[in-house]
Amino acid sequence: MSGRTQARACPERTCVGCRERAAKSDLLRIVAIKDECVPDPSGTLPGRGAYVHPAVVCLDKAVRRRAFPRALRAPGALDTAGLSKAVAIEAEATP
């Protein structure tokens, strides 16, 4: 044995709200379907994704900074009303 550990690196992504790097598994993937931002917890929806912490604070920062249209390369504004409800529900479920 060479003495090296067999630890695997965990992929990291940047939250578009607070701009902090975190493990991919700790963030919620967001995709654009038509003109709406949709949460993708399984990470299997097609298309470009943006990552945000599943917290209302980070989501509000991302919406205020208009980060979703820029990160998802959308030509216009995106509807985030349904996304806000989904993140609020997920934030309540997580202790």
C-alpha cells in the first residue's frame, strides 16, 4: 500500500444566491422550463441547471440579484413564484 487514502472528492457547486461553494448534495438544482424556474431535487431534468441553498434567504438573494435568468441563460425574466413555495416547504421540512 502506498499510504494514500481512497477518499473520493465530493463535487462542489456555487449557490447563485449567497455565492458560497457547497457540496452538490447540499444544494437544490433549479432548471428553467418555458418561462418558469422549477426545482429539480433528483437532478435528472434536462437542460442547464443553477444551484441554490434550500433556504428562503438564499432564494430571495438570487431573485433580487436576477441570478436565475443569467445562470440559466434565459432570454427574459423567469417566474419564481412556484419555486418560492417549494423552497419554503422544503425549508420547513428540514430541521
